[in-house]
Amino acid sequence: MAKRPAFFIRQRKVVSETYSFEWFSGFAVSQKQKSIKSLHNTIMEADGNAKPLEISTKSNEPIGIKLSAFHLKLNSYALENIFQSAKVFENGGPYLDLLDVLPKEAKRDERLHNSGNLIAFHYQNEDFPLTPKTVFYDFIYITSVKKSFTADEISAISNYNYFTDIEFNPTKSINTQARAVAIIKLILDEYGYLPDFQKKDFIQYHKEHIVYN
């Protein structure tokens, strides 16, 4: 058995629930998809109205695959590179040269672990705070979707109401594409489209509408 969260909307807030389900070990995509199906079946058993969508390269749905952060770019840079290169530490950063390496190299760069405590993110001449704790990741993710997807592709997100990321383990990390897509779903429910949020407005929206367990 394994445990993974699913993100959904309750009373105009993005919340999460953790579900226990049968885990199928192995690195093959087919094994991951069995685990996803098991997780989604558990969600649907708990909520008869659930329409879950996996957000990852392992998704069974084309829109779920396309929404994977692995495929997203912003201003021609991979999302992972933007996220890592924007980190500001007590003793260094942002390390903008990380924009021009492979995403895996950016994530593993020793300076990210040897520069003291993380204190902020700096992106396009603006500083983003560490709280709310996923606000910067969610901002660049949603901005990337806004710029990369057609209006019809974005509106297709509204066909689902639970969002999962089979690789996301909240005991090891805090950012997940599943939460970011749940935020998009909430924005679509409220606005009918995905607006161009300014940093200040997005931070305020995030504070008001995202709940961390």
C-alpha cells in the first residue's frame, strides 16, 4: 500500500486529501499507470462524483501528459531551470547560469545545497517570498500554461475535479504540478478563463484560496 494526496476544490479553496491505495512497484510506465488507476479508483470510491486526472508523463490522458511540468517551458526555458535558477540564498544566488544547463543538472547543482538557507526567489527583476510556500512554483507553472496552451486546452481542465501526481511525495517535497492545476481549475471556475495575474495579485489570491495540510 502507498499514500498519495489528491488536490481538489472545496468551498472556493484548493485543498488536499491523502488516499491509501495499492502500489505497483517497478519503473515501467505500465506499472506507474496501474498505481495511478488504483489511486483514482480509491478516490472515486470515496466520492461518486470524482473525475480524477493524473498530471504527469505517466498520465493516461493526453491533457495530463501535456500538463506535466517536464514538458512546460517559459520564455524558452524549461520550468525546472527557471525554478532552480531563481533561488536566492543567504550566501549566493540567483544562479542564472542554471538556465542554460539540462534540467537535471540544474536541480543537482552543488551551489543550491552549499549557499546557506533559501531566503527568496528572484525572477524577472521581482522578488517572490517563501510564503505562501509554493507560490513561486505555482506562479511560473500557471504562467507557462497560460502562454503555452490554447484556450480550449485550458478549458478542458474544467472537465476534471481531482488532480494527482503519482511521483509527488509530500514528505520529500512541497511543490507539485497537481496542486498548480487544481489552482487553475479554481481560477477557471471563478473567472471562466485564465487571466494574466500580476505577482502581487497572484500572491494575494494564493493566500486566500490555497490550504496546506
